[in-house]
Amino acid sequence: MPRFYFDLRDDNGIAPDEEGLELSGLRAVQGEAAKSVADMARDAIIAAPATGGRQKMAIDVRDDKGPVMRVTFAFALETFTPGSPPADH
């Protein structure tokens, strides 16, 4: 089975995956990338300042031959004061 590497990319830079995972193909890669970006999003939202902000992150997937897939995710954290309605987007 081929080995795939899941490099984490966010506003602070890139964290390369040195170990990788052996996966059966692109559907399995896509599923693993979805799990990874969900974990990244959870951690980023928890660590985000209460004053809010926007962040973009990605999982760059590669194999021994080069890039295979990129999964990108962006979020915005908005906090409201009592009595201030959220703005429509």
C-alpha cells in the first residue's frame, strides 16, 4: 500500500508529517484528511482569542511522488456583547 503524508498548514506555517500513513487510495486519503482538518479546526477554535478573528488552514497531502490533495478550511469567530445582534453575512 502507498504511504501518504499529511502536512498541516495554517497562519503560523507548515508542520510536515514525517511518518505518514499507509492507505489504500484516494478515498481513504480524503477520509483521513477530513479527520485531520476537523481536529485542526477544533483546536484552533478552542485556542482562538475571545475577541474573535479569522483563520485559514489546510492539509497538504503528498506521497513519494509529490502532491496528491489539499483540503482547505477557513473559519471566523465572532463574539457579541449583550444586546448587539449578529450582523447578517
